[in-house]
Amino acid sequence: MSDEPGDAAPSGGTESTESAGSGSDDARDRMATALAEIRREAWKAAVTAAVVEAAALFLASNLVLAALDPSWLPDRLLVPASATEPVGSALGRDLGTVAVPGSATVAAGVGALALAVGIWLRVRKPLVEQFEAVNPGVAEKLRTARDAVDADADSRMARRLYGEVLADLRESSSVGLLNVARLGAVAVAVAALSLATVQVAVVDLALFDRPQPATDGAADEPENYTGLLDGDRILGDREEVSTGDENQTAEIESSGGGRDVAENRTFPDRGSSGAGGGSSGAVDSQQAGFAAPEQVEDADLVREYNRRIRDDTGDGGGEDGDGDRGSDDGST
Amino acid sequence: MQDDPDTDDVDALQRKLATAREEVGERIVGQREVLERLFVCILADGNALLESNPGLGKTTMVRTVAEVTDLAFSRVQNTPDLMPSDITGTEIIRERDDGREFVFEKGPIFANVVLADEINRATPKTQAALLEAMQERQVTAGGETYELPDPFFVLATQNPIDQGGTYALPEAQTDRFMFKLLVEYPEADEERDIVDLYTSRSRQVPVEQVLTHEEIREAQELVREVPIAEDLRDRAIDLVRRTREAEAVEFGASPRASMALVVASKARAFLHGRNHVSEADIEALAAPVLRHRIILDFRAERDGQTPDDVIADLLE
């Protein structure tokens, strides 16, 4: 932002007015140019302030939505294909289905609205009048010069006024159009909100739990992510591990068998496994249960197992009735 | 911008006006405000009605202004037996070698600066003749029309006391005066200076001529060119219009007052060396422009309000 709107004049007052004859038009044109520059500066100031405030509002909205996590807000919003296709074609690749976070989308909408409202509020008052308000020293003559330019005044006194105003504008500033204190405060707020947004994105400061959908505790349901956990808390205190200096012999004995483990052993195939090859005691078959709704596909398998167990029991327990397939106490 | 040949002339003219005011100030102690408004009135090409008690230096002031500006000065002492022709002039028979002929003998109104002393002592017929000439800037006699000199400035005085045997100016005629100026008694120190100045010298304090006719006319043209912001112009108009609606005012000011306020504001700005009219110009000149153009309601008069009080209220 230029400090001196008067600099918008194509040339300084001294040089341009030395050329007699064209001086009358020059003065008015330079004044008109300076007024246009003032309006541009006021626009810049309005947009700058509105953008900063809109950014703050965007971040604040995003933060609040992320923290509250309202149930009505979907996690992600699908971008219509009509919007993504042109972009994809421009990039030369298929973007597929594009989804954006719901909270960020709503916050962006709030920010855009705040930007539009902020600019409108600042430019609804005539821009040159705003400049006059922050430069009271030049206000009255600038206001008069503005009206004189609008009226296409080109008298000697009007030309003197234009020259005087242009000279004064070089000493004036458009910085006053910005409320620096307010802008600074909002900038600080933007920085703080940015940090808070990062914090929420990493740690998830959800203030209220989202209502969980009812589940039947199926094993294959993924656990809900509860955020990163403290590694030290899980692993315990760190301690040094030293190499042991004692050799101990571990001996494992088997019971119930009369042969070494290394001996050739035969195991029933998977199809004939069951209680029938076990101890000499009879094993009563039991009806295996299953959760019909979830594992209907296992019903036939269970039924087949039951059938085989009954068959084995019926024909004497197989080739080795004393239970070579395993001991009764389960030792091997 | 100040190096533009045109505007260099303007600077020189404004400097001369400032010098002229200083010259008049050499002879007139105090009365700065009245003096400034006299110059404003001249620059705005208007006429002024001065109201003051006797002995406050009105004649000296006007005569001094005429001296420093190289303007022809004449004085008319109004009395009840003064005839219109005594002011405007009359045709007289003059003897010549080839016979007699009617010749128009110009009256005292044919001057650049005319001091019409105690105008309210002249009969309405004479007042009307004077004011008509003042307005029309011409005099018609014997079927001939005679232009009054340019610049032309009438300063009429009237006495606020001793109203016996006077003919108050009708509102329609007071409206033709751009300003009504009130000359107040000087402060104690100013009166001391006046006494010292005029009792220690045998001759009047000399003053130099600073401005010429042409320069006065040029200044009057430049005054009309001084730009005024639209909102200030509207404020002047609004102020005048509100005099017609104010409760304390029975009759308000005419559009002539609006024109007078704007052009006088321009003249004051020019006199102060500015290239634009400021709000202070309008506020400073509202009372002199409006005080003789409004008639207060009897309730306001009963409450002791003056036109200046009402105008001050309207300005707020």
C-alpha cells in the first residue's frame, strides 16, 4: 500500500505545470488520477482487513466444528463430479471421487461470507471520504477538489486548488485507512487459531464424544481409534537388560507315552481326527453350537464333524482303541 | 502549482489584499472583524448595511478603504428632505455658446464607494431610489440610462437608537444588502490606542494605495471561481432554508441570501489566501448575511432572543 496517493499523479506539479497551454487539462487529469489512486488504496485497505478477519473466522469456525464434532456434520463431503471433472481434464488425469472434510467446507463457507460482508461494510462509504476522514489536514480541500473534478471545473482557482491538493497528498498517507491495532490483534488471533487447529488435527480435542453406533461386538469390527497413546505408559519404565551368566538345563518330560518323541508316529489325518482316537473311555458327542445368524456357513461343517464322531464311536474307536492318538490328560 | 503564470497573479493579488487590510489597520484601531467583512463585501461585489452608534469611525473606515483601493469615494448624508435626484443626479440647463442644453449632472451615487450615512433618515422614496440604483447598477434620468462605475459598493449606516423621525428600511430593501454589520464599541485598550493615535498628531495617519480598480475587478472575478464543495454549498442553502421553518422566525431569508452566503464565503476564502471554501467561512458569515433578512417571531422577541441567537442555534 502506497503511503502517498498523490504519487499517483503522472508527474510532479512543478514539471507538468511548466508547460503552459496544456496545464489546465493536466491539473484536472492529475487530480482525477490521484482520486482514482486514492480509491484503489482504499480498496486495498478494505480487502486486506477483510481477508485477515475472514481468515480468523475461517480458522475459528473450523476449530469449533472440529472440537464440537456435531452429529449433523458429515466427516467428508463429496465434491460433485461436475466440479472435479473440469479440473481433472485440465490436469490431464482422472481425479476420481473427491471428498473434502465437512468441517473445513463449512468453515470455508463462513470465511467466504465474512470476506464478502467485510469488504461490503468497508466500501459502502465512499472511498475518498474514508481517506479524507483519516487525513483531516487535506480533507476539506480534497473534498472540494473532488467535487470540482466531477464538475469538470477548470478555472484558475480550481487549478490552484488541484495543485495544492496534489502537493498535500504527497505528505498524506493511506496507512490510516487500516486500523493497525485491530489488524494486529486479528493477526495474532489468526496465528493462535492456526496453532490450535494443528493441535486439534494431531491430538483431537473432541469436547464431546460422538454417539457410537450400536454394535454386537463382532470380532472383525475395527477398534475405534482413540488417538495416540503414551509409549512409556504401555511399555513400562525403561531398564537395562544384561546378558545372563548362568547356564541352566531345561528338561521336558513326557508322560503317558512309552516311546521317544523322535520315534515314528502317525497322526490321524485331519479328516479322521476327533475323540474317537483318544483314550479308551468313551467320549460322548455333543452338539456343537454356533451363532446361527453370524456363522450359518459353518453349520454343515459342524454337522459333518458330529457325524464322523458318531461313526468313530460306533466302530470301536478306530484302529487303536487305547488311545494312541493322545493321552487322556492331554500330555504329549 | 504556484509557478503557473496565472496562479502567480492570484498570489500577488492575495498578497496585495492582505497588505491593503494592514494599511487600513494602520488608521482604524480594532474592528478587525468589521474590516475583514468590508473587504469580503467588496470582493463579493455586494453592499453592506452598517449599524452602530455614532462616533465609532464608520466614515473613516470606509474612506480609508477607498483610499487604499484607489476607489472613488462619496458620502451622502441622508435627511428627511433629501430628494432622489440629490443622490442619483439630475438634468440641469447649461448655457453654451450655441444655446442652452440639458446636461445630466451625476449625483454622489456615481462613485465606486458610496457611504450613505443614516439611510433610515431619508424618506422611503429616496431610499428606494438609492437602493434601486444599488441593485440595478444604473441610473435612468431624462430617458437616458447611465451606468454606475465598476466596482460599485454602497455602505449604508443606520443608528440603532434615536428612532424618532426615521423611516425603517422595508425588508425587501434590506434584502438587497449582502451584509448587515454590527460595529461594537472598542475594547478598553483599543479605545486607549484610538485616543493616542488621534490626539497626538495634527494630521491623519497616512495610508498607501495598494490596489487598483482593475485589480479589484480581477479579484471579484477570481472570487466567483473559487471552488466550493457540494456539501458545503448544500449546508449554506440548508441553513437559509431552515430560517423559513424555524419556530423563532416569522419570516425567513430568501434565495438571495443563499447566493449571498455562498459568494461571500468564497470571497472570505480568497481573502484568507485559500483556494477553496471552508466550513468556517460559512459559519463566520452566516450571521452578517442572515441577521437582517429574518424577522423574529414575537415570542422569540419577548424571550429576548436576537437574530444572531437564532442563527447561532440554526448553525448548531
